[in-house]
Amino acid sequence: MGLGAGGAAGVGGPDGRFDLDDRDLVWADLAPHLYAQAAARQWDPQTAVPWDDPFVLPADVEAAVVQVMTYLVENEQAALLVPARFVGRIHPHFREVVQLLAVQMADEARHMEVFSRRALLRGAELGTSSAGGRQSLYTLVAESDFALASFLLSVLGEGCFVDLLSFLHQFAPDPVTRRICWLAGQDERRHVVFGMAHLEHQAQVDPALRDRLRAAIHRRHDALLDTAGLNEDVFDALVVLAAGGWHPDQVSAGFDRVQALRHAMDQGRQRRLVRLGFRPDEAVALSALHTRNFM
């Protein structure tokens, strides 16, 4: 199929190399609405975030924020690269999907900016990055099937990140962290909505889709079986932020809140899997195989 805006194609000219040229492979009826919403809700990192609001945090709490921000930057880099792999493969006839993915990439670039800026707001160094975390993200970027990549990234990974950003908004120790987590969370919800709508549409026309989704979860789980999962520094940082202090009772409460976050992520994955047609018992088993690195 040739390059065009969706109208009648003239004779001659080069053929486009768009292998994602079947409506059922890319479409969601919500795509035009989501694109319009996304375009209207773009925000400027310079003006939407209160960078100059005064605050002073204890050194260990600031270090926890830096570590979590570093983790978020790393994951958002992967979340940008995944749609970037596909936007040039989708036929321009489905321009609303192309536009929506382009805005999604802009969202992730903006998230990388604000998370990096917050991490370096009070210092000059980022936190640590784990080999297991990088390997987990590589399995996302390496997925070459559009449906499977959308499933692993948007339905499972970004679905978990919506819960994480809500958690960070709730327990943020400063106004900058609170604001950027709220703003990013609104964008991520839209990404999840498109991923779900796209896969629900495809599941209606392709009864074998669920077998492919199931296999993708198992394949990714097997590839990450020997990795450590969530960076321990990130886990400890989340506990510190949720605790709000170093009294043993506070630390215990922080640990419980992080465990509750993990439970909420699991429950959310199960709900989305059931919406895609998996039996509830199978949704439980498949959700348990999701990477411990959250994304």
C-alpha cells in the first residue's frame, strides 16, 4: 500500500513499506477521541510544575526521591522506545493511531525530562540502576509484534505504573514530586486505555490472540527467571517515602504500604486480563508471572 492520507490513491509513485496495514492489527475505536484528548492535555514542564516552591528534606528522604526518580527515568526511556519502533510501520491511513502513538512518545519524553530534573534538583548525581531492571526493560524494547508489545508495555507495565505514580503522589514529601507524579499519571492512564481498547478490538476478530498473549507472558518470565527483579535500592526508597520517618512503627507502616502497592498492581493486572477474556483463575496465575520490576 502506498503512502497517503487515506483518500483515493493516484497511479504510480513508490509503494510504502508499512507492514502494519491491516485495520484489525492497529485500530481502536477510541483512537480519534484519545488523540484529541491527548493533544488538548499536553503540558509544559517549565510552567506546569512548581520548581521554585521552597522545601527542605532530610538527606535520606531526598536520596530516596532521587533513587525513585532515577528508576522512573529508566523505565520511561523504554516506554518511549517501544512505540517508536512501530509508529513508522503503521500505514498512514490509520493516521489517528499514528498521531496517538506520536503523542505518547512526546508524553514519555516529557516524563523523562521532569523525573530527571527532579532527581537533580538538589544534587548532581542520579541513583543506581540494576542489571535485572535493564534486562527487564530490554525484553519490552525487543518485542517486534505490535499487539504483544502493546500488551506487555501498556496493559501490564504502564498499568502498574499508574498505581505506582498514584502511590508516589500520595506519599510525595515535596510539592515538585507530588505534581510531576500526578501529571505523569494522567498521561499513563491514557496509554493504558488505548492499549486495552486496541487489544479488546483485536481479540474480537482474532480468537488466537489470547494464546499469543499468554505465550508472551511466559516467554518474558522465562527470560527474566534468573534476574533479581526490582532494584533493592528502589524498594528501600519506596519504603522510606511511604514511612515518612525512621521510627520503627513508621518503617513498618511504610513496608506494609509498599506491599499494599504490589497487591494493588496485581489486582489491576488481573482485572485487565479478565477484560481481555482470560478466566479469573488464569488471570491470577498470569499476573503472578509479571516482572517484579513492575514495568
